[in-house]
Amino acid sequence: MNESDDELAAEAAAADLALAVRSLLGMTPRYPATVYGILGNLAETARGLDLLFDRLSCLLGAQLAAGRLGHDRDEPAGPAVAATRRSLLLARTSAQEMHRGSRQAQRSMNALHARCGFPDDGARSRGARDTEVSLIHSGTERGPGNPLSR
């Protein structure tokens, strides 16, 4: 794989990650074990994003120090790189929080399980599923209609 192929592959991998997140948004897990697994995978993804943001920041710093960066308006590249690196630091902090939050959520729900004999989703109306999703997104931890309270 040549350098150009590496660049294209890196962009494609980032696009695939964005697509995977969009796909997850379109799904409604039925079981706590599924939610637990998703949280674990999201925690690992957030940890990887933290490392990736750091790598990108270091790369820009090294490219600037080596004199390999220019500015479209013939201005010094340093201020734009500094602003980008500050933003990447914020992104790293967010990724670290996402990692910690996902892991904590996973630990918090460790004892939850689905009850046997609970009616199948197919027997419910679409409205009931919408209520479940809205309860999850509103932060309600327990209550009727919340799949995590099963």
C-alpha cells in the first residue's frame, strides 16, 4: 500500500466509524446484555478516539516543526495548528469522559437481566417501543416500558 492509499484508507476508516454510529442510532436493543455489550464496545471506541486525537495533534505539531505545512492565505501556519491542537485536546477530554461514562454505565447495569416470559416486542404496538426509547433517552432508569427495568 502506498502513501496515497494509506491516506484514503484512513479517511475511509473514519467514515466507516461514523456510519457504524448512525447504524446503532437506528437500532433498539431488546436485552440488557445487548446494551451491556454495546456500552463496552463504545467505551473501547472512545478510548481509541482519545489516542487518535492525540496522534493527530502530534502529527500536526511534527509537520509544523519540520516546515511541511503552509497556509492557504500565505499566513503563518503556526496559529492555525495551535488552534487545531487546542480543539483536539478538547476532543480528547470528551473522548476520555465518554470512555469513563460508558464503563461506569456498564458497571452500573451489571446486575440487570431480562425477565423470562416478558411479551415479545412483536406483540407490542409501535407506540410502546417509542415510549421505551424515549424513556432510555430521557435518563429514566426504572419504570414500566423501560427495557432496562426488565
